[in-house]
Amino acid sequence: MSDFLLYDFLQIYSDENYIKKIKTIDIEQFVTQSLGFKKISNLKFSKIIYGESVVATGILVNTNGGYAFDTLEGVEEINLIEIDIPLMIDIKIEKAILEIANTIASKYSWIIEERR
């Protein structure tokens, strides 16, 4: 495993100030239809990758990147996606997660958080 996915999650965000947003319906359709995730609740999606469950969550954050929420119900736009990293990860799963992140970033011209 590389040092890229050493954290519990990977973030993909709109821009440095979190200004650009995408509609909830757009990301839901893209994630389910193009990336093969299943919707498990509002803005929360899951996909089994090499036997491990990977969860992606769409979030609306403030201009500092901060957020706090009890529910994602009623959220109509997002500017951040978090992909939870499974505990049991290997290079195949890591590559698959990075491919998903790159696909999202390319589709919406977003930025992948590179924390090393």
C-alpha cells in the first residue's frame, strides 16, 4: 500500500473556497449509474470493492471546509465528497478507490485532497 491512503477517508472537493456546488440529483445519478454505487440513504452510497465495503458521502461544507450535520435530508447541493477507506485495504482496493476519486474529480473539475 502506498502512503496516499493513510487516513480514514479521501476527500474530493469543488475548489479551495468550496464555492462551486453540484446538484444532489446530479451526483446521485453519476455515482449510481456511472460508478456502480448503491444509494443507502440521502447522499450516502456504498459499493463492494474486492470484498470490502466502500462508502461515499456527499456533503455541503462552508467556505472554510467545515461541516456538522445530523442528517443529509434536504441537502440540495454539495461541494465535497468523502470516500471512507476500509480497514482492510490492499493495493487493488487502493487503486480502485483512487480511480473512483479521479473519475469524480475529472467529471466535475474538482480537487482530490492529497494528505501524505
